[in-house]
Amino acid sequence: MEAFLETYKLPRLEQEEIDFLNRPINYEEIETVIKNLPKNKTPGPDGFPGEFYQTFKEEIIPILLKLFQKIETEGKLPNSFYEILANRIQQYIKRIIHHDQVGFIPGMQGWYNICKSVSVIHHINKKRVKNHMILSIDAEKAFDKIQHPFLIKTLQSVGIEDTFLNLINTIYEKPTVNIILNGEKQESFPLRSGT
């Protein structure tokens, strides 16, 4: 795995960016996530809608801050924690993800690649020699199939390390899921693929 990753010159985060990702979660980050919670939806398995968190944020944020500090040392994550990690990485994502990757990247849309493909077809049609081929590969459910150790090694290759990497690793180490059936939360069970 290391040999494969070493054959590619992956973009790497600067030390300042790595330090930003690894810093302790702060009050403002929690407040931002709460402010942006969708209305009339429950962000996690606790059943509380976003409005609950927004109404009682002054009381909840200090509790969540203590919880997240405990999580950083013990390694168990509640759902709202993922949003904070996602918010942190978003400002660097375009530096470490290739510009042709449009899925799950804020501000990017699939039609960008369609436009690029149409441009390539037009360019080929203008050529005298018509010995070109366009190959489209569908990586359907690719993320569900990725090996988690490879994901972690790749993240290390681009400079994600220490606390931030440990938190991501915790997400993939022993994932579990709960199902709510007829309004009743069922016992959790291990998740075998995907996130």
C-alpha cells in the first residue's frame, strides 16, 4: 500500500493547515454547526430536531464542548461531531482533491464534467486523424468498497495526521448503526461496509 502511494505525488497540506485540523474543537465551531442544522429534521439518533439545539444552544454548547474534549481523548463520536470534522476539512478539500472530482465537493456539480467531456469530443472531431477513444468508467458505490486502511494511509500521505487522523480512524474502526423501527430504536449492530 505504501509503495503504491509513494508512486504518486499527492498534494500535501502545509503544517499550518495540519495544525488547524488538529486543534481542539472550540465553542464557535459547535455554534456554527448548531446554527446550520436543518429545520424540522433530527440530526442524529437522539430524536431532537435542529430547533431544539438552536433554542437551547447557550445551555447545550458548553456541555457539547466538554463532551467533545472527552471524545478527543477516549475516541467515541456522536453524530454531530462528524459535521465539525467536515467543516474543518472543507476549507482544504480543493487543495487535496483533484479538480475533476466533483462528487461531494461543495460548489462542484456533475455537469462540469459533462461540459469537459463535450469539449473533448468537439476537439477530437476537429482532428484529421480519428483514432481517439473516450472511456467512461462508473465507480458506482466506490466508497462502499474502499478498504479503510487504504483510506487512512492516503489521508496520511496528504498530511492529515495526529488528532484529526485519529478521529477519522475512530469513525471507521468499529462503526455501528441503529435502526428505528415503528418509532422504537433497535439495538445497534456492526456496519460491515461503507460509512
